[in-house]
Amino acid sequence: MRHPSQVLTDTAIIGAGPVGCLAAIALAESGQSVTMLESNPYPTKKFAGEWLHPAGLEVLQKYDIPLDSLADSDYARGKGFVIYPDDDSEPVCLDYPAGESGFVCDHLGLVKSLRSKAESSNNITFLPFAEVNRLEKGIVSYQDKTTDSLREISASQIVGADGRRSMIRSKLGENRRPRLLSYMVGVSLDAASLPHEGYGHVFLKAPGPIIMYRAAKNTVRACLDVPVHVFRDAGCKKTLLLEEYCPTLPPDLAHAMAIALERDPLSVRPNQFMPRSFYGTDDFPLVGDAVGYHHPLTAMGMTLGFHDADALARSHTFREFERERLTRSYVPEILAVALYEAFSRKDKGARDIRQAIYQMWRKYPVERTRTMRLLAGEETNFLRFSQSFFRGIQLAVTGSVSASLRMQQLQVLPTLGSIGKLLYLLAKPSSSRLVPFGSSLTGLKSRRV
Ligand SMILES: Cc1cc2nc3c(=O)[nH]c(=O)nc-3n(C[C@H](O)[C@H](O)[C@H](O)COP(=O)(O)OP(=O)(O)OC[C@H]3O[C@@H](n4cnc5c(N)ncnc54)[C@H](O)[C@@H]3O)c2cc1C
């Protein structure tokens, strides 16, 4: 049975994940009436974003999201990252800029907290049993799971916050397939201590990077990146992790990881890459993972998504929103792509690039600061990013790392070539990615559903 449009709202938001909720809160604060539709009424525990950079935290604070109850350890304020090189050399410590911190919390707790903040607003109607299945300009059709009936609402603007498999994105004609990068295995270690509490740890000696941080008072979260071919070829995934990942860790952590692997079922998610190049149209703007996503190594997904939500609420026009987000997401995204490629590949060229990056960080404190300003979301200027990037490349190709200049140049160049190809993907003219280099957005066509 189909009910006619009964609800009139300024904005309908599809999806009440972290970004959809924040978009609802931000738009409601700007005076709009908002209806938020979610197909999954009970947010489930899933292996997803837990580390927020200072720029993401700042947006949550701006909208008074209660965070104290989410801070489940003395180390919830992330201080930065410690990188453990693959050559067993001394770890490199990258601190957030002075006076700044990130925030670490359980993903489920964060979503619950955002949903309850949204529900407390007089301007927001939350429909938690609503699976959106059809859209046209100004009309959202959904299956009401409580009554098993089809319903409609009328909205001046329909925001897609429906995550990686966004139906709005594909209805708008954006059907590019994501690129599968690797698999991420999530493991929770009990009663383990980290060498640098309060920091995210990145261990680079295993077949893929291992990221660890304290997720709660008694829990250290380990995220194990497993290359696609290694994952698919492994008969028993647990044996693979026990034999090839555990031994690369400091002994205490290796022991805690082995216990957790024996005890718990594996939680696995694909790591995929979809460039953040399409923000929807003026009738159907997109925010969060519905825009695009990349490898979680740099933990940027939620920070970028929260800024999408904030920018949407502040912007007077869709063009203003789109221009701001295209410009400001570009550098964090290429940093994520370049660092993941450099840290995950095992060829000689990539090893030399890694060496150059370690050397750059050790030799130039200004580069450590710059990397963290980029990660913290404070630096989104492409020229500043490229200064660091090219200084790293220069170190790699001028042979200051290895004695054999000629060999090294030969080995580094193909690796740079393939990183360059990925960067090119981000910069493709068809995806309007040339904006950061100064071209205009006015030629963009808005497509309709
Ligand atoms: C393993 C892993 C680790 C990560 N670690 C980090 C990290 O440390 N830091 C970080 O910042 N980011 C991290 N990320 C990324 C982060 O989790 C995402 O960027 C973030 O969750 C995106 O939020 P979202 O609200 O855009 O989408 P989602 O969280 O996917 O929410 C989308 C919502 O839309 C709903 N929905 C979908 N379709 C419909 C429909 N048709 N009708 C109604 N509702 C619908 C879904 O049920 C869902 O609730 C990680 C990701 C992964 C996979």
C-alpha cells in the first residue's frame, strides 16, 4: 500500500550513519526542518572508523556532540602516530601540532550518541525503520519496516548520506566501480600495553601495514592490512596472520594478538578506493562515504565526512558546497593514496621510497610537522603537500639512501609511475579534479535522477 506524501520537510537525509547524523544536526541548527531516514534501526557493532583527527573533533565540538561519555580510556585524546619502519630502524614519532589532539572512540558508541543528539532536536524527525527505495526530484519513497508499507515524503533537498553503496550516487548516474585495495582484519587485544600509549602505532614489517591504537580502557584495536592476493591465496586466514603478522610485532603485542586471533572470529572488511570527485547535484547533494572513500591507513574518512556535513549546512548554494569540498578534500585524499602505496608495496622501488620518507621525517622536523598538519586537516594546500612529496621523491631518486644511485633510480621510477597513475585517477579532468590547480567549476553539468 502506498501512502501519499504526508510529510513536508526542507531536507530529507538518507542514512543515519555518523555523517548523516551530523548533517542533520548541522542543517537543523541552520534553521531547516530535517527528516532523517535509516534502514538499519539498531546500529550494529561494525569494524569502522574510530580515530578522529583534530579537524574532525573540532566539527563535533562545534555542534556540541557529547563526547565525554564516549572517552573510554585515559588515552582517548590521540596525540599523533608512531611509525615502526620495516627495516627495524628506530620508530619515528609524528606528533599533532602543539595543543591539538585527535579523539578515539567506539564507532557504535559514536553513532548512538549522534543519533540521540539528532533525536533531541525539535527540527529533526528521525525515521529509523525507513528503507529508501525510490527517488525523484522532491520526493523520497521508502519502505516503512514497522508497517511494511510504502510511504513518501516531500523535501526541497535530498541529501545522500547512505555510505559506500550509495543508491543516490548510482541513481545520479555515477556508477564507477571502486578499486579493491586490500582487506582489513580487525582484532581486539585484551590487557595489552602499547609502547607509546595515546598514539596510533603503524608497524610496517608484515605483508601489509598493521595499525594499532587504544580503543578502550582494556582494549587495543589492531587493524591488519592484508594484500588481496595474500588474502585470497591463504588457506587458513588465522594461520596466515599468526605466522606472518604476529612475529613482526614487539613480543608483548605479538602474544596478545595470538591470543585474540585464537579466541575471536575474524572481522574482515574490504579496503576500497573511490575518488571523492562527485558531490551530487543541487537537488541531491552527497556527503561522507557516499562521495568517495580510500584506504583507512590515514584515518580520514569521518573527518572528511563531518566537514562535508558542516560545509553543506554553511553553504548558500550547492556550487559553493561542491567547490569548498573538492578543494579541501583533495590533499588529504592524495596523502592517503600516496602513503598507502608507499607503505604497502614490497618492491624494491617502494622500499627505497619508504627509506626516503623515514629519512625525510628524521632529518627535517618541519616535514614531520607538515605531515601532521596535513593529517590534522589543517593544511589542505596542494603546493605544501607537493613540497613534501617531491622532497621525499628527490631523496629517493638522488640516491642519498642507497649507495647505488643508478640502480636505485631504475627501481624507484616504476613505483613512482604507478603511484602517479593513482594520483592521475584523482586528477582526471573528467572528474572535475582540476579545481585545486585553479580551473573553474562552472562547466560542470548537474545530472538528474
Ligand atoms: C576497517 C575500517 C576502518 C576505518 N577506520 C577509520 C578511522 O579510524 N577513522 C576514520 O575517520 N574513518 C575510518 N574509516 C572510515 C569510516 O568508517 C567511514 O568514513 C564512515 O563510517 C562513513 O560514514 P557515513 O555516515 O558516510 O557512512 P556509513 O557509516 O556507511 O552510514 C551510511 C548509513 O546509511 C544507511 N543506508 C544505506 N542505504 C540506505 C537506504 N537505502 N535507506 C536508508 N538508509 C540507508 C546505512 O544503514 C548506514 O547506517 C574506516 C573504515 C573501515 C572500513
